Amino acid sequence: MGSDIAFCQPGERVVGGGGFTPDLNGYLWNSSPVDAAGELIFDEGTQPRGWAASAVTDEEDPAVEDPPTDVLAYVICATP
């Protein structure tokens, strides 16, 4: 399993995001907004500051620790 986080610059706001894995046997199992500390957001009132993505391969189980899978997160930012 692999993970990555991308953040907006100060003064920008998150409007979307996603992730990509070049592994032909890989797939994203998580793509979510995160707060300034890089933690997933579960409260609607928390302002997103970035985006996280996690990927696994067909052979990996996301619930257990496995060798890393390449993944790249991206965040789409806008200025107010």
C-alpha cells in the first residue's frame, strides 16, 4: 500500500483532488480531502487544506501493512 498527500498554498482553497498509480495491477482505494495536519476530514465544518490518496495492488489487502505501491496525490486549488 502506498499513500501521498498534496496541499494547497496558503491563501488558496481546496476545490477537488484525486490520485494516480502507475502500477498496472494497482488501484486507488482512498481519495479524500485532508486538514492542515494531513488527517482525513470527517466533520463537515473542517476546512480542507489538501488531498490524500492511497493505492494498493490486486494482491494487497488495504487492511494490512504491505510493501509500498507508487501513488501520486493531486489537489485542485483556487484563490478566493
